[in-house]
Amino acid sequence: AAKTAQVMDARPPGRFNGTAPEPRPDVDPGHIPNSLNIPFGKILDPDSKTVKTPDKLREMFAASGADLSAPLVATCGSGMTACGLVLAAFLCGKEDVPVFDGAWCEWFKRAKPENIISE
């Protein structure tokens, strides 16, 4: 049987949706099919600028459609901000979230065109 995981993308909505440019000139914006957009900044409390409490992080994941009881993978543009989503999941007790470190840069360059979703 095929194994599946929810892919969480930490990039800003514009880059995820394909409406804002990527910072790399050879990479167009967009996202992996069926991935969830959970921008890195959502893990931070807007007032204190610190990582939210586990309860607030659980709310954030739920509101984004991420199921902490299911397999998850974190990604972003180059593999850096995805680590913030891994930290947030860890703080919620989920200790098995890997980072797809090839990230959007690798996906864009290697995926078939039908597997690059953009508005």
C-alpha cells in the first residue's frame, strides 16, 4: 500500500498560490499538489514575537487543515522555514515530522508540469 503524508508548506501565501515571485530567478511560484499552506510566521505570537503556546499551535494546525495525528512532512522554498513547522509540531508532541529539504526549488525543477499548482 502507498504511504501518504500531508505536506505543509511554510512559504508566504503569494509564493504558495503562485501570485508572488519566488526569490530565485530560475524558480516560478506555486505549490505541490494537495499541500497545505502554513506560513512560517503563523507559529509566532504577533505581540511577543515568540513561538506560540502548544494550545495555540494546535489551533493553528487545525485551522490550516493539518492533522497532527497523521503523517506530516514540512517544506518551504529551500528547506529553512520548514524547520519552524517541525518545531511547532514537536512542541505539540508530534516528534516525527521530516523536512523535505529539496523543497519547492527541487520540486519545481523536477516535477511534471501537471504537478506544479499555480493560480
